[in-house]
Amino acid sequence: MKKDALLARKAWFSHPALSVLLFLVWLLLQQSLSFAHVLMAALLSVVLPRLLHGLLGPAMRPKRWALALRFGLLVLWDIVLSNVTVARLVLAPGAKPQPAWVRVPLALRQPGPIMLLATIITTTPGTVSCVVDDEAHEIWVHALDCADPQEMAAQIKQRYEQPLLEIFE
């Protein structure tokens, strides 16, 4: 019976980083630290991961937290810069973007970090979508403007995949 209780407790807190993130995001969205908002944030941060634990899979556990924090800041910075770049491309009269599908071979093998890489790629403006090919261990990225697909693939590997390898594997 004690083992069942331990498993039940683990199911409630199987994704602690997600719980903390939900708690903080809720409070940021509410822009309030009132008792009701803090209580609701706590409730959501405990209940949502529990309801979704079967869909979430095992929690990703970074091995290098300082690198993970720096990497997160780098990704946020890249999102801001690429938003400006895309805005210039879209608003510039006579701009002729060169869309392309870019093949990026993957050194990552764990599903969680691959999913995170795909999320980073698709949230960075200028990359429209991506497709993960598990059998070929590659990701196909649809770029809005890409003059050199090999250079873009090398940049994705160096800027995003390499730090994820160091953080998770």
C-alpha cells in the first residue's frame, strides 16, 4: 500500500518545473498578487499537470541549469530579433523573400529535447513550420526567407541543438 501512495504522490508532482511555470505565468497574466489569484495559480499549477500527466510523458530534467537559463534568454533574444527581421521583410516595399525547406540532421535522440527544439524553431519568426522525421533523425524546417539552406541548418544545429545536447544529454 505504501508503494501505491508513493506512486500517487509522484503522479501529482511528476512535472514540478511545469507546475512552477504555470504558477508564475498565471500570476503574470493576472498582474496581481491578491490571495484569490495566488490560490488559483496554486490550484492550476497542481491540478493541470496531474490531469495531463498521461499525455506529457516523463518530465525533462536538465542536467545543467545555468546553461538552461542562459539558453532560454538566448532564445527569447532570438525571438525578438527575428520578429524585427520578419517585420522588415514583410513591410519593405519590393522585398522578395526566398522560402525554402531546410533539412537539419539531428544529433538529439530523446523525444523531449527534440520536441523542445521543434518548438524553438517554430516560435522563432521566419520559420513557418517544421516536421520531425523520427526514422531519418532529422527535422525539416520551412523558412520564410532562406538564401542558403546549409548555412541555416548549421546555424540551427550550433545555436539551438548543441546547447540542448549539453543541457539534457
